[in-house]
Amino acid sequence: MTAQEGQPAGRIALRSDRDVARARRAVARAMEDLGARAIRRTRFVTAVSEIARNAVVHGGGGEMTVFVHGDPPGVSICCQDKGPGIENIKLAMSDGFTTAGGLGHGLGGARRLADSFEIETVPGAGTTIRMAAQL
């Protein structure tokens, strides 16, 4: 399941913590509408929150599109920013790595919470992350 295969269910501009909360609600609502169990929603919404927050904090803002899928049922997101990009993806995905003084579970944690996870980044030009959760 990839974002390009689903039907767009919403687009959220990511500029502040308030927008991160909007992204969380949009994904939770889409999953609930598809009948996802609470634990599935919680896991994926947590991953989405981390990615959206990274776009705001590290990418200087961005945009997230939420997609719904019918066969197999699920939800995916595509989050893009035009920030500085990630110079070393392997290092950034490792547990304990942080550039903002956090716990360092961000990208790696999001990858573990999603059923699929793709990252494209160009240093100096931004980052795109696609994630999906099947029900």
C-alpha cells in the first residue's frame, strides 16, 4: 500500500503544534471510519505525530496528505517539507539520535509503528516521508 494508490482524504499544512494536532485527528478519524481497532489507531497516529512534528521543527513546516485505501483497507500519509533535508538517513533512523535534544526515537520509532515506511531526502532541498497502516 502506498500513498499514490489511495484516495486523498485530507491535506494539512504543517506550520505549528496546532497543525500537528490537526494531522493526528485527521488520521485517527480516517482510521476510525474504516473500523480500525484502537491499538492500530494509536500506533499509527503516534507515528504520524512524530513525522508531522519533525516537519514543523526540523523542516520549517510542510504539508501532509492523508489517503484512505479500500483493498486492503488502511490509511497512508505523505509528508513533505522543504527544509534542510537529512544528511545521514542511517544515523537519523537509529535510536538515540537527536538534533533537538529529544529522546531520539523519532524516525526509527515511526518506522516501527507503521506497516510501511519510505523516506526520500535531499540535503538542502527537503524530505518526503510516506507511511501506511493496514487494518
